[in-house]
Amino acid sequence: MGSSEGPEPKEPRTKASNIYFAMTLCILVIVSFLSATHLSLSIAVNAGRSAQLAIIEARTQFLANQIVKLPQGKSLQSRLDNLNAARLHLIDEINYGNQTKEGLTFFNCAASSNSDCYHRNSSETNYIHIGIFGGLIGISLMLLMTIKDDIRAGNPRARSLATLLSLVCLIPIGTIMGLLALFVLRGTRGALQTPIADVIQIENPYGIAFGCTVAAFFADRILSGLSRFVDHFSLSRAPQ
């Protein structure tokens, strides 16, 4: 009689594997929630500052034109002075942060949704947070998609210590990829930045967050591509 191959035997689910799986999902949910919260606050503060500055500048320009055109325009000078003072105050907050919020510590802000924590920071500091938390969201999404596909396969292999250890490695990888994407978006120009600027609004915090999240989500492909590029460049420059 001919032998026929049966279905692939399923790996036994032990109590330890279920614990590893539960720990992995709990860590992923916590990291995703905290990252989304802090990313949203960073974006909201930076976008709000930019919008407020644009409104003040538009009003300032309007009043300046009115003062020049209208005979009674000089009566608007006090309003113009107030707007200029508000503009300078906002620029100081963008560059140096809100000094009245300096009393907030890391422990006050790490696990909370207090927007004052990001009003305390300069906008550039908030961009760094956007890179970090955008990278964490991207890597968390990548791992959640992998676990979901593994569970739907009918023979899940994610219930192991290896998955938990992979998560521990992926968290710093996501952070680094988010920062690397931020450095590319904010620190390059010319031929390297032109194709990116055609897709992403690099002066907008939402665009920065999108770029950092996508970079972390495709971290494996990006790092593999960079590795092949470096290897090809090294071989092409090697002495014959």
C-alpha cells in the first residue's frame, strides 16, 4: 500500500508557551498604546504652534497694511504691538519650550496623556519624540501583523519564547529606525530629499510621523537593501 502524507502535526501548546504568548501581546498592546498617545500629543502641540504662528503673522500683516492705508490707522498700532509681542513669545516657545512647565519630570509624563509635557519641550525636541514613537508604532504594527498571520495559519508558532525575545529586540530597532527616518527627513537636502519631499510634507509633523512609522514597519527590507547597497559599493570600489 502506498503511504500518503498526513497533515502537519501541530506543535503542542504548553502552559509556558501560552504565558510567553500572553506576555508578548501584553507588551505589544502597552507599547502601542503609549506610543500612540505620546505621538499624538507631540504632533498636536507642534501642529498647533505652527497654525497659531501662521494666524498671528496673517493678522500682523493685515494690521500693518491697515495702518499704512487708513487715515485712522495709527489707532491700530497698540493691537499691532500686542500681536508682535505674542508672535515673539510663541517663537520663543517653539525654540525653547514653555518655561512655565519646567516642573514636569520624566515620571510625570512617561505614562500619562498630559499635553503640558509637550508644551514644555521645544518643537525640535517634540520632533525627536515623533521619530521615536512613530518608529515604535511601526515596529509594533509589523509584529502584530506577523502574529495575526501566524495565528490564522492554523499552526501558530508565535507561542514561544523566541517571539518574546524578538519583541525585546524589535523595540530598540523600531526606535532606531524612527530616528534614522527623522534624520533623513530633517537633515538631508538635494537629490536625496527631492523624491521624499514629493510624497511627504517634511515640514509638517504629520508627514514626519508618517515617514518614521513607515520606515520602522519596513525595517527589515530597508536594512537589507542598505546592506546590499553597501556591499555593492564596497565591491565596486575594491582594487582590481
